[in-house]
Amino acid sequence: MKRGVVVVALSLAILVACTDDKAPAGRASGASSGAVSSGSDQALARSMARTLADGIQQGAAGQVSSAQADCLVNEITARIRTDVLAGISSNAPDPKTLPKDVRQSFGQAFDKCLSGDLAGQLKEKFEVSR
């Protein structure tokens, strides 16, 4: 699963390259339960989530289907606020250093979209309790 860690790290690095360095101003940094406020925010969130899902798909060596990657995009976008995704993309942190609520949101997305084994491996890398 070292490959998976590398993929997640590379995905986060790619997110850095694909976005600006400023998170939207005036929003709390909570992970979940925030409706996306505009079409522009939603497009940005989906773009960042797509980059992450594509990285996971590529690193999983055929274990993640296109439908599962699409599911991840939808779940990550629904669960993690755009400003939080922007912060992740601008800082490319180790997944274990993300706030607990953000890691749990990723874990919920992994559980909903991926096989149990792969979701478990990713949740372990994010230090999300099972």
C-alpha cells in the first residue's frame, strides 16, 4: 500500500499545481455540511476532487473503476467544503495531519465508493478509525 500513499501524496501535489494558492475568504474551515455557494465554487471543488479520485484510481492498479472514481468525486465534493479542498491543494499536507473531521469525511467517501479492502487501506493512511 506504499504505492497508495505515494498516489495520494502525488494527487495532493497535483491539486497544488492545478489551483491557486488562496482559499476563498470569509468561510469557516469545517469539512462537512456546507452547501457550495456558487457554480464557480462547485466547479473548483469538483475539479480538485476529480484530481484526487483520478490519482487514487491510477495508483490502485485497476482496483478502482471509472464509476467508483465518479462516486469519489461526488462524495468528496458533497462532504468536504471547497475552501478545505483548496487548503489541502495549496499545502499538500500528509493526509494524517488533516483535521479529524476532514479525515473522517474522506473515510466516509472511501467507504461509500470503494471496495472494503481498498477503503480500509486508504482510511489507514488517513488514520481514520474503522
